[in-house]
Amino acid sequence: MLVDACAMHLLRRPADFDVIVTENMFGDILTDEASMLAGSMGMLPSASLGPETGNPKSRSGLYEPIHGSAPDIAGQGKANPLAMILSMAMMLRHSLFLEDAARAVEVAVEATLTDGIITGDIVRPGQTPATTRQVGEAVLTRLVNQTA
């Protein structure tokens, strides 16, 4: 599929896609567009997975949020940590094969969002945004409470 057609289809019918394999430049374009379906680039994790090696205990991969380092907001407590936390959940699932741990992280993120502890990039009118640290600590608290 050509990248422009893919972008249109992705925004119109995102559920039709599970995995998109593309070159880096087109991947950057498509992930930036797809991030708006989730509300922010701060919400989307990503993985570049190595080949399956036959070792059932590990698989190499590079895990990162789709956004860059955001030097314009560095040190201000504005960055959304959820994409990075969800990237870690992907690592637990796809490289370390720890499905229960990955799901626990995802449940903690979902609970944090449900409780309205969110950064400014996805805050609704009238809500007070939480800081990067507050969101990270909220996820950690919910994760610890799940596993206790």
C-alpha cells in the first residue's frame, strides 16, 4: 500500500491494522498521524523486533516511545511518560516473554488514565494536568497494589 493511501486508511479505519511494516521515514509519518487517534504522541509505544532465534526465552528488540526526546520541554515535568512505560510492557511481552508482567503494567496505565491522572498533552478542559513524575508514580502505585 502506498504511504498516502495507508495514512488515509489508518485514520479512517484504524482497527483494520495490526502491524505495519515500512521504512523508517514512512513509519515516522504514519506513527505521528496514528498518535492523534490516541490523543497524543505521548501515548504510543513502539518496538523494532529482531528475528525469532528459536530461543524461547528471549528475542532482541528496540523499544521506545514514538516521540523524540522533546528538548523543548526537558526538565519541566510536562512530558507524558506513558508511551515509555507501555514500551517497557512491550519489551516484557515480546523479548522477555513475561505476559503476566506486561499485562500488569498495562492495567496500571489504564487505571491511571481512568483515575484522570494525566499530563497536559491529553488533559481535558477544566482538568489540572499532572506532572511527569506524578503520572509515573501513579502508575507505579497501581502496579505495586496489583501485585501485593
